[in-house]
Amino acid sequence: MRILIPATEIEEDVNAVYFLAKKSGLSKTKIKTAMQKGAVWLHTENRQKRLRKASRILKTGESISLNYDETVLLIDPPKPQLIYRAKTYSVWNKPAGVFSGGTRFGDHCSINRLIEKKLNKPAFLVHRLDHYAWGIIILAHSKKSARILSSQFENREIKKHYQAIVSGQVMQPCEIRSPIDGKEAFTALQPLISDGKRSLVAVQIKTGRKHQIRKHLSEIGFPIEGDRLYGSSQGNSLQLASTSVTLNDPETNKSVSFYLPKKLSPRL
């Protein structure tokens, strides 16, 4: 069931849960759940933010919207695993199925919201990892560290390594430089092992275009196993993992590297 209530201006002060329950026909319990999971938005002037507080009294002139999708709200996301925790940032294994950021229908399946709740402190995204991939992801816990880490990613100062299982036998290293969506893109591929029909490969990227690795590997005839979107007919899940990240620690300014445990890396 999906119920959408566009931004509606409040004509007189009223409790948010009461207003949305009356407007949508949903129970107050379901409205509260939708609020907790990020499906309710408060609109003030040129800003909008998720509204989670059930006791919030809406003021005259404010606007509120609801993006209720029962299927989305019922999803129970897998739990991220901590790899390293500093004071102002942390490193996690993002499981496949967890998003990098929420949508208008909620954020309870996003890595930043999951970690925010787990650590009870702000969690800022500084880069993204494909919804269907798993592995290393960095989150900042202060605005200063978020700025520093985001700048490193934007300036391509961070080294990102991945591993994937692809269809076909990859015989030699190669580089793919074909543009994606009109923008430059660079992917380096290194074969690790093959069983003749599939290959485990190491991948390094210097740019971060959407689905870059998936597109580039498919383009050269080696689609990632489980990637139905880009041509694979094998496997049920995308076999792509972020296996290591090297960056300058925003607290010490020293180079540090983080690795996905080998037991969690792709295997033929």
C-alpha cells in the first residue's frame, strides 16, 4: 500500500501525528512508524527535513508531507559490521541491500541512519557504495571530518580497491577509460584467479561515476556475476565488494588503510 500526501500547509496549530492520521486514514501507530523510519517531511521556507518527533506541534504556515510505502517500511535491513572507530569518523562493512543514503520514502535502510542510531551520534556520508555491493564505507561524525574526507574523495586523493567475480576468463591486466554519462572515468582491472568460466579480479578506480565498475567490466565483455542490469546471466547476487580504502586520517593527517576481512571478500 502506498499513500502520498504532498506538502500541505497547516492552517492552525495541530499535532503532526493527529493531522497525518486524519489526512491519510492511517492509524496513529502507522504514522509514528513512518516518522521514525523517515517517511514524513517538514517543509519550512526553502528547507525540508525529516520529521521524527511524534509529539511535534505543527505551526500555522508550516507544511508537512507523507511518503508512505508499506513495502519499503517493512524492510528489515541487514546490520553493518564495525571495522574501525575513531572519535570523528568510523569505518564499516556495508552489507549488500543497505543504501548509501535515504529516499523520500524513508532512511531506515541507509547506512548513515543505521550507524547514527547505533552510535547515537551524527553520521555523515562522505562517499557512496552501490546498494547491491558490500564492503568498506567511511562515515564522518563531525562536520569538520565530513568536510576533510569529502574533499579527499572529490580531489581523488583516496585510493579505493574492489574485488569482483566476473563471467569469463580474464587473462591480463587492462585499463578502461571510456566516459560515463559524458564524464571521464578510469577503471584498472587485474586478474587474480580463474576457474576457466569465471574470474576473480581486483579493481581500482580513480573516478566515482554511477555504476562505473559494473558498466566498464560489462563493456569489455566481463560482466560481474549477478549483475542482471549489465549483462550477467550467472548468480543471484552482485559479486562486487569494496575491499580496501586508503586515506589521510582527518584527526592525525597520517595515511591509513582499512581492509575488508578476507572471509568477507568475494570467492570463486
